[in-house]
Amino acid sequence: MSFDLQPHLKGELIELRPLRHDDWDDLFAVASDPLIWEQHPESDRHKEDVFKIFFEGALESGGAFVVIDNKTQQIIGSTRFHGYDAEKSEIEIGWTFLARKFWGGQYNREMKQLMLDHAFKFVENVIFFVGQNNIRSQRATEKIGAIRSGIGMKVYGNRPPSPNVRYVIKKSGTNSSFSASYSKLQRIERRG
């Protein structure tokens, strides 16, 4: 079975649907907040010309989503799957941002839960890369149970490669509440 990079995923708080060209205005309205990007390696991504490169890359990736608030039906952010490797049984989740109003855990947690539940149908490992100086996103990644597993270099836009902390969540591991939740969900589905 091949990995479906752009499923339609829905939770209690949010919906993830594939990114489309006509999402530009709504997504850039969210991304134009400079405080979202202040710790990111590409800290000027709030500028239209810089975000345009990000947006086009997201469309070309074939794995990007918009995040929609179920209450308002407004776009509140974006995320994506990337780098599916069947041999290593892994996929990356990244390029995630949310409007600041939705920071604090609940929305990010549900978004990652939806993505992890989907990913673990196909792979054993989900990886994340977070800018070495992006402490806020490192904490958010650790909050969902990801474990640091090294440093890797990533390219952002037209910039030179920069160091990123690599994190992993394992399907069968005990390193996260997601692993435990996923195992519990699988047991319930088998019984049901």
C-alpha cells in the first residue's frame, strides 16, 4: 500500500485538507504575522515575496494541507507530509504554522494526532526537523512526545542550509503519549 500524502483528515477542532492554489489569500493572511516566524530560520517568511516561495513549494510537494478551524471554517495554518521513505519506514511532518490565536497546544496536538494516526497506517517512524534556535517549536514538538534524535541540515527558501534538531515518534515506541494513544486506538478498532 502506498502512502497517501494528502488525505482529508477531520478532528473535533480542525480539519486538514489538501492545499489548493486558491488558498493563497487566506493562508497569507495568517502567515503575514511576523511573530509567527520570529524564531524560525526563515524569519522573514511573513513577507509576501518570501511566503510566495514557501507556498509554491508547498503546492509542488504534493503533501501540503491547510488547517481549517471547524467552528469558523477559516484557514488558520498549514502543515505537510514530506520525504516518505518506504525502506526506512518513515515520513516527515513539518512546515507547520498556526495563527497565534491557536497556539498553546490543543490545536497543534489534534493536528499532529490526525497526521500521526494516518502516518502510522503506512510507516513505523515519523520525523520532525525544527530550527536549532526555534525554542518555541522545539517545546511544542517535545510536548507531543517527540524525542530528540540528532541534528540535521535543512534548506529554507533561498537561504544556505541551517542546523535543525531532528525528532522522532515511533509507532511502537513508548516515547510518547501518541504511541500509547495509537496503540489503544488500534486495540479498540480490533475489538469493535
